[in-house]
Amino acid sequence: MADAPQFSEETKEIVKRCIWMESRKLAVTVKAIYEAFGDEGMNVLKKAMTEFGRQKGAEIRDEKGLKAEDCDVEVTLSQIYPEAHKHFAPAGLDMERVEFTPTRSESKVHSCSQLNAWKDVWDESWRMCEIYAKCQDEGFMEGVNPKLKWHKHVLKDGSKCLAHGDAHPCVIGLELTK
């Protein structure tokens, strides 16, 4: 993984407050859409976030001068993915990488300030993870290289995780398929 950017304590606090507030706003919005439109509304959001992720993944890959076939797991997670998520490090994302090869990666997320902000607003915060983590990330990887697939992600395998109030870390994993 690329070295995490270094930030002053003041910058970290500003980023934390911004992520906290914006995350709460998103949760209020999604909760209202769910209450008004149910699963149909959630499906519209999921589709939109998947497409947003797809566009962003292709955009960053192209900015780096890479082609889809150049982007294995290692290249994607060290050179491309951090560009889309670099603001989360100072905001409070505690992630441990447990496997990292050109064809496969697995990480554990021990805490996430964004999830905590969502929980502050909505007791069904796992729905936020599904939209803003799972759908966006799946689209992102498709945009980078259609052969990149999450073999584990938030809620994807039904395992216990932070989003369901468990003490278990969220386990996410990416692989390059053939």
C-alpha cells in the first residue's frame, strides 16, 4: 500500500469534523429516501453509487496513465484506490492488511469514523455501508479493471461486522479473476 500521507493534528481534526458532518448528512438523506420509497429507493441509490464508482475508477486509472490490463490487485490498491480514499486516513479509518499479492488482498477494518457517524443518525447504518462502501467499491473496481472482484466486502458474505454492531472487524478482500 502506498504510504499514507502525513497530516498535522489540526488538519486531522478538521477532516474528522468534515467527514463526521457529511456522513451524518448522507445518513439523514438515505434514511429519508428509505422511509419514503423503501427498497425501490435503495436500489436506485445502489445503482447510482455503482455507476459513480465505475466512472471514478476509470478516471483515476486513466489519470495514472494505466490500462485495465495493467491493473492487478497490487497496482490498484497501491496506486489507484488510495487516490479515491486518501481523506479517510486522517478521519479515522483503522485498517489492517492481512494479505497483499498481485492477485489477492484481504484487509480487516477495525474502526471507521464514517460508520460511527451513520450509527449516530440511523440504527440501520449497515444500509449505508451497502450503498457507500460495497456498491461504490464494486463499481470502482469494475472501472479500473473488470477482472477485479471483491471476494469479501461489507455485508457481501453475511459475516459479522462493525456495521451490525458486532465487535468483529469488517473483512474486505479483492482478487483478480481470470
